[in-house]
Amino acid sequence: MTIALAQEVPAYGRYRILLGADTFAPDVNGAARFAERLAAGLAERGHEVHVVCPSTDAVSREEQFRGVTVHRVASHRTPVHPSFRICLPWQARRAVSRVIDEIRPDVVHPQAHFLVGRALVRAAGARRIPIVATNHFMPENLLGYVPLPRAFAAKAVRWAWRDLGNIYGKADVLTAPTPLAVKLLQDNGLGYRARAVSCGIDAGRYAGNGATVPGTILFVGRLDAEKRVNEILEAAAKLVNVLPVRVEIVGDGSCRAELTELARTLGIADSVTFHGFVSETELLAAYARAEVFCMPGVAELQSLATMEAMAAGKPVVAADAVALPHLVREGQNGWLFPPGDVDTLAARLRMVLGGPGVSTKFGAESTRLIAGHALTATLERFEDIYAEVTGARVARPHLARAAA
């Protein structure tokens, strides 16, 4: 692998950056929201930012989004997920090659190794353009969409990690959102040059968007198997007779109908609201209403939704799994529970909701803890990495403009 010689870099270290995303706004999931914030944040700092991603329909188009030029590639629905769209491989290859040759980026930054990201890595490698790749993927996340017999599941996971290595092994620098996510890469032969870079959060955006509604339990995310939203409903059913609880669920996915039926079967349908996908304003209001945020998922490499809830000043009750313990300090800003243990989950929720002043105290600690994940620091970290792989000097374009 060879790092390309530095190309001509615009004044003040401003870069022409091409992000590759297999999911992007208006999609609502952690990877899409991170790509959106990274692109917009870099554009605000003076870089020329382009994104190549699937279109929302079968038509390719170019559009502007928060100062970013988005090149959308004709895409198609998938049979295994109601909202995830894919570009056919030859469409992705042609579109990515055209965009690269048209804009001549200083660096490319794929956010996934699927169809768009795969095409971007190969096209950039052929043209000797530096590659910075970010991984949000755990192979285990796919098992809920492609059910396999137990005997084949482990083999499928090993194959998926090898496939990730075949693509991202060509990157000059590989990043993942947490030290644990980096360790997973190391355990699968990719971590020798991987670095932890938090997804980051603009914490100020989530403060002061409304009043808390006591007893409100909030979940935000995909309604898919690995998120285990059923555990929230089952725990709530154990609490409704002792506390005035309500559950708000923001997001959509393959399990929504099943979860709706479960709420009815548990006898708590009147206490559960499925909002589906919502606008940014509605999402901020949902965080504000919550008294506690619950994340029972077992495949979170960082959990942007949990970080958003913390930025909104909310306590967190989360599964003791993967990266969630990095965000939750037990007895300080929330509690962890063993995945699948609904009785303990219900008890943890009651400890937050049933104690006078507990949610306020824990929420204040969430606000303090999340300050260590400032989006500004994430953007600066990526600027440093871009400077490294292009051989260019580091400069802060926003500071250069202020000094001019």
C-alpha cells in the first residue's frame, strides 16, 4: 500500500473531501447521522465537501445539503430492510468514478465498505488518492436481516470480517468511534493502523428544547432485532401498575409491526407511542420530554442516540454490552443491566424514575460526561488525519478566516 504524494491543497489547508456513504440523510440511523454531521461540519470549517450516496429513489441527482454537494446514485429497495436502499454494483462503480474524475478530491473518506464505499475505495486506490476509512459495522448486525442456521451464523460473521478487511485493508488510515471498536478491528486483523475517533456531538443543539414529562421512557433508533426494543416494552409492563410510565419510540424498522403487537399483548398499548421517523425539531422535542433514555441494543459501537440523549441532559439505562459501558457511569448518570434481563431493566428504570431528584441529578452528570465528545474535537481530529495522509500541513481554515 502506498500513500499518494500530496496533491495541490487549497489555501489555508482547505481540502476537497469526498465522503462515501451507503446511508445518508434523510435516513435516520447512527451511521447516516454521523456522515451528515461530519460532512456539514467540515463544510462549515471551510473545506469543499462532496458526498456520494444512494438516492432516495431510482433517479440519480445532484443537490446541495448544508453547504455540501451530494451526488445521489439511483438506488433500489432491499427485500430485507424497509428503509435501507442499495445501488447496483455497476451503477455505484460508474457513479463513483465519474464523481472522482469530476471533482478530483484531495482525500476520500468512505463511511462503510458496502456498495458505494467499496466502489470508492477501489476507484481511489486506482488513482492513488489517499483513503481514510471509518467503520461503524459489526457483522452481527446483519444476522437479524439474513437469518441463518446457528451452524452457519459464526461462519457468516467470520466471512463478513474478512470481506471488511479486503476492502478497508486498502485504506491509509482506518478509524472507529471507540477504543473498543478499534479492538474489534485488531481482533480481526485490521487494527494495526486503526485509531479511535469519537463520532462527536454538538451538545448545545440538544439543550433547552422543552420540559421533561415525568415517567417518560425514550428509545431512538432502528426497530430491528439487535436493538431489543421488546425489552423496554416488557420492562414497562412491569412498571405501569406502580409508576405512571409512558414509552416513546422514535424510529422505524423491520420489527415495528411485531413491537406494536407486543405492546397490545402486554396491555400497555395506550402507554406506548410509536413515532416512526420524525423531523429534527420533533426529535429534539422527544429528547426534551424524556425523563430517562433507554438503550437495550447489543451491537452498539458507540450509540449516537445515547450520546444525543446525554447531551439533552438525560439519564441513561443501557445494556451492559459492547461500547455502552463507555457512556454510562453506574450510579452517576444512569445504570447498566445484563442484556436480556428484563427484571433488572425494570428495576433500573424504577431506580431512576421512582426516586425524587434522581433523574435531574443523573441528567446533569450526563451533560458533564458528554462534553468529552465535542464535535469540534472530532472535526479537528479528522483534519489532522487528512493532513497526514496528503502530506499537507495542518491549518484550521475557520481560524485562518477569523485572523484575516
